Amino acid sequence: MPTEPETDYDPSLGNKFIFVTGGVMSGLGKGITAASTGRLLANAGFDVTAVKIDPYLNVDAGTMNPFQHGEVYVLKDGGEVDLDLGNYERFLDIDMTFDHNVTTGKTYQHVIEKERAGDYLGKTVQIIPHVTDDIKRRIREAAEGHDVCIVEVGGTVGDIEGMPFLEALRQFAHEEDEDDFLLTHVTLVPYSKNGEQKTKPTQHSVKELRSIGLQPDILVGRCEDELDPSTKEKIALFCDVPTDAVFSNPDVEDIYHVPLMVEEEGLDEYVMDRFDLTDDALPPEERDNTWRDLVTQDTHGEVEIALVGKYDLEDAYMSVNEALKHAGLEKSVDVNVRWVDSEKMAEDHEERLHGADGIVVPGGFGSRGTEGKIEAIRYARENGVPYLGLCLGFQLAVVEYARNVLGLEGAHSAEIEADTPHPVIDLLPEQYDLEDLGGTMRLGAHETDIEAGTLAEQVYGSTSCTERHRHRYEVNPEYFDEFEDSDLVFSGESGNRMEILELEGHPYFFGTQFHPEFRSRPTRASPPFVGLLDAVLDRRDGRTDEKTDSEADANNPEEVEA
């Protein structure tokens, strides 16, 4: 896990700050609103970064259940963080670090360690100023060197665990010049039964903010539709903000359309005006329109990808879903993701996978649903269905091949079956003596050497790649000889570690020990996902050609006889 910097609070660091808080309920879309604002400022020529505050006591997200909190997102330096940082990386097209995620656990751990070391020189260590100073230090250091830093405060106003962060925010506002600080508050604007947009939840949420000394500068109303002018005026009146500081963020078909929506509302122009940055921004005609052109392009058909996992929750596989979407943007096709419950796969996998154009088995931990995933892999291998296995999906592809092709009966991963007679997947050697689980896996970006002339080289267009990892187990070196003369080829290696596999003679059977989905961007799709779609489209077009030829033969029987 990345180490903590040994620095003190320096209020002179940083430049322009946008703090984003939420009210009424969680999951409103604060992060997407914040990331969309950042995208527009970046389009206007500014260097934008972001910080995500998570008020839970976990030091990081690494030990959290994806079903409760969504996927664990991995940064290049090995930081295991909240999935919202994935949104920031995708929207802003930047690589963030562990310093860009601030948690209660991380902050308190650092303060207590300093107290134990005697760094506070006999002072009584308190929330104010020691914890709040540490929070402000982290934000300023993450913002250093950037034009604008967007800081999302997780949870909702009024949550007891968020109070130290809101107090730090209040102090931050007091220390900053007026044109260097903006507070954006995102709230729910529901409908009544008679179809009226109700502002009372927003009013109470702002009242809660003001009770702790914070006055929002911008209010963003999350509603099914755009806010009515009368609704905006009512919110402005009761929440003491200008009417032109109240913005709509209605539901859209795709989150990548949110920047376009808030741009139409004029949120970016309002922010630049408040920050006195309008003259420094690129003229509208010179701003980057790549994002708009990409997400509004015409598509040509659609494909269906089966995602075989154990969590019936889209957030648990968010980066995989987004990477498939990015590949679809690059290939100008709509990608429909069909979730397949791996626990229900063992008996009727063919029925559940029938009709899927491609299959993805994502990463994961634990034994639940693994036999179903293995059956999905077998189905893909035997039926020529394009397949992409990620981390656990890579490891289980090795297990499936060992069992059903090499004849190693009972082969498995030692993680899942400790007594397997053939542990083709085993614990990394450096993991044997570890006691703590948090932050101790093989994490972050590592380089992989790719064998020339392989599918992997074709996919990456290079003989090396750098991707992010998160695993404790690997292909057991004791079984390398078993695979040496088989059709299953390990085409990417990192030292003695197998990183990429492919199956000779298959349209696309590709597995990676790493997680390529974490580096995928809307403007820069992940190569293994693009490779999957290329194979899917080739296979689909081949079927279409065959169908067309059959129909032509049926319509021209004389030609068939000839």
C-alpha cells in the first residue's frame, strides 16, 4: 500500500477548489455531476484534478464487499479506492494516486501514529485542529500544481461520520479567497403524486448545511426531468442563492451525456465566471469537442455480451461495464451487457449463454459461483464464442483447460479448494507470511512482456504493456510443463509470472491476470476489450454473410443446382 507523506499542513498550496456535497439521500450522482463539471473545465483548457472523501472508518476500500459498496477500483500506485475515482479517471482522462482518496480511517490512523511518535509535543490531540488540519493538508497536496481541484464529500449532509470533513470544509472556505472557493450542493427534487416538483427536501438539506456554517454557492437539482423555471426560482429564494446558480441535472440515457446536459445549463460558464477564469479559458470555438463527438456518434447495430458473475449489482462490475461501453464507442456499436448469475450456471449454462455474442468472466474472490464460471469458460472454448477472462476469469480458464483438456482431474485454485490434487493456481510466494489482508495483494501497475507473433501482440500492438493488478494467486510454476505443448499459450509474462493467455485456433479466447478495465477510457478503449468486440463483430458478420448466402440460394434454386 502506498506510504503516507510526512508533511505538515500548508495552507498556501493549491489554486481553485470546488467542493461537492450531497443532501437528502446518497447515490444521487454527486460524483458524475462533479466529474462532468471537471470534464467541461478541461475542455476549456484547464488542468483539473479531483479528490474523493469517503467518511468510513476503513483505511481504504480494499476489504469492502462489492455488493455493499460497489467495485474496488485500483489506481496505478496500488491504491484500492472507491469506484468514484474510476469515474474521475474516465471523465478527466487522468491517472490518480492513493493521495486522491481521503478516508476517515486513513486520516485517523495517521494522526494517531503521529501522536504515538510524540509529534504533537504533549498537546491534547483533538478533532479540531489535528484531524481537520490533516484533512485540509491532504486536499491541498493532491491539488498542488493543478488549476482546479474538485473535492467530492461522500455521504449526505447530516451524517455523523461526515462532520469532521464538513468542519474542515468550513475552515477551508474561511482560509480561501472568495474567488478561489465554490461549494456545490447536489440534492433530490422529487415529484409529488400530482406531478409537482417539490423543493422542500432541498430546503431542509441546505438548512442543515447552513447550521454548520456552510452556505452553498451552487445548487444542482437531481430530478427525472429538467427543473421548471418556477422550481429554480423557489429554490433560489428559500436557499439564498441567485436563480442563475440553480442548475438541473435530469436523468439521461447514458452518464456520458451528463457533461452535455450541464453544459447546456451553463454550469461551466457560471463556475469560470465565479472563479474569474473566463478570460483564461479557450474561446468556445476552440474548446475540445472530442467528448461530445464521441458520445453522440451514430452507431451501427448492437452486440450482446454475457457478463458471468456472482453479484447482481451493476456497480460491482462498473469498470468492466464501462470498458465494454468504451470498446463499443471505438467500434461504433451499442454493447448490451447481459448479467448471468454464475451460481445458477452449472446445470443450464448453455441456455443462459445462448445468444450471447461474447462472454466475459470478471475478477473476484471466494468460491461462490466458481463452478458456474468454469462452465461458462468451457462453453466459450468449445463453441468458439469470443471470451475475455479478467484476473479470476484468467485463472479459471487455466483451471478449466487443465481439467477438461489436459486431464488433470480435480484441478483447481488453491484459493478455492485448498486440498485440490492439482493446484494449477497457487498463492504468490510473497504472500505466505502475511497476516493483514488490507493493502497486501499484488497491486497497481506492472509491466508485462508480450511474446512476438501472438494474439496478445496483435491486441496491444506492442511487445509490452503496463496494466493494473489486484491478486494474491497466480499460475503455479510447477505446472508450466503441463501446458508447454498444448494449445493454451501464455503469451505475456512478468518475470516468472504468467500474465496473458490465449487459445490457438479459437476466434478470441483471451485472459489477463491483470485488470485492463481500470485503464480504459471513453477516448482510449482498453485493447483486450476492443479485441473482444473485433472478434464478436467478425463472427457476427460471418454469420450474416452465411445467412445472406443461404437466403440467396433459397431464392435461386437453379443456381444452387448448377
